[in-house]
Amino acid sequence: MASINTNYGAAIALQNLNKTSSELERTQNRINTGMKVSSAKDSGAIFSIATGQRANASAQDAVRSSMQRGQSMVDVALAAGDTITSALEEMKGLAVSIAGSTGAALTSYQAEFTALGTEINSALAGASFDGVNLLNTASGATTTVRTGTGASDTKVLGTAAALSANTELGYFTAGTVAQYTTANVDAAITAVTGALSTLGTQSKSLGRSITFTNKLQDSIEAGVGNLVDADLAKESAKLTALQTKQQLGVQALSIANSASQTLLSLFR
């Protein structure tokens, strides 16, 4: 039945056109943002998961910064340790010479030995990064860094005892000739190399932890991308199809709207 009050064909054509326009808008948004889920409106569940994982990835930035700061502290201490061990190696030979010398030669050897001791103290005092010195803290040189986002994910850096408190090292700047012995140098070397061994192990551990954190963050970002990123090649092809479909929908609506005009020819 033909009617001018109800145009069912136009109503159907309009519904289809609106649906096409909605799909076209969604596709254009995906192309503009590069994301198939850019807000909770697109998919509440996926948006919630992606937001949580982005927060985790952001937290890993803070973790990495903490570990890099700790690694810098350890590396500065190790650099100072290299200077100290080089000085101690020279002092070992001087200690042997001091034991067999007298007079002017003894005075010369003692002055050189004391000068090396001053270098050691300078290296101990200068081994500081961001206000933390892992070699020269009277109460024992330690600091704590984060290795993860959990409450217990921490690592204590430093040595069991500060080298500045080492008795033999103290002899070398404020001691007497009687204390400038190979036995005391050997004891100092043992203390220094023990501390450096501990710090070296900690530096390697931090390096591995930083590498793991980088890989973890990359994996999280890739996972989020799998959830929310749009396939732009697919969306581009879909855009072309929807634009064509929209044009056809406009023509179909125009045809449906012109149907009532056809009724006029029946009354001529």
C-alpha cells in the first residue's frame, strides 16, 4: 500500500545510513588515534586492563631510575677502589724498602709512603655519588635501591664495613715508620679487595636487574599494544568500503524519499 504518511522504505534507508555513519566515525577515530580501544566507550574491559598495564610500565621507569642511581654509586666506589689498590701495590714495595733502609733513604721512602696514604684518603673521601659514599661512611657504607614494584623488592648496596675505619689504612697517614710494614699493607689490600669484590658483585647484579626491567617494560608495552592498537592497513580498507557504503546509503534514502512524489502521477 502506498502512503504519504508513512514511508517505510525511507525509514529503513535512514537506519542503515545512520549505522554506516556510526561505523565510519569509529573507523576514522581508529585511524586518527592509531588505537582500536582509545577510551572505555570502545571496550570497558580492555580499556581497564590496558590502563593497569600502562601504570605498571610507568612504575618500571621509577624502578629503573633507582637501580641506575645505585649502579652509579657502586661504579664510583669501584673507580675509587682502583686508585686505592694501585697505591697499595706501590706501598707494598715501599714497605719492603723502608724495612731495610736508614737515614736519608728511609726519610725519602717514608715521605713517598705517606704521600700515597694521602692519595688513598682523598680517593675514599671523593668516592661519592648523589651524596652517598659506599666506601667512606663511619657507620658502615650501605644504601637501599628498588629492584621492583613490590614492597620487598629492594637491594642493599655497600660493604660490610667502611674502608675509612680500616686500622691499617689509618696508619698510612697518621702512623709511624714502625707501622709502614708489608703486613699492614697486606691487611689493607685484603680489606680493600674484599670490599671491591662485594661492590663488583652488586654492580653486576644491578646490571642484570636493569636489563630484566627493560625487557619487562618492553613486553608490557607490546602486550598493551596487542590489546589496543589498531590494524591501520585493515582500517584503511574498511574506511574506503564504508565511504562507498555511505554514498550508496544517501542515494537509497533519496530514492525512498522520492517515492511519495510518484503518487502524484496517479492523480493526473
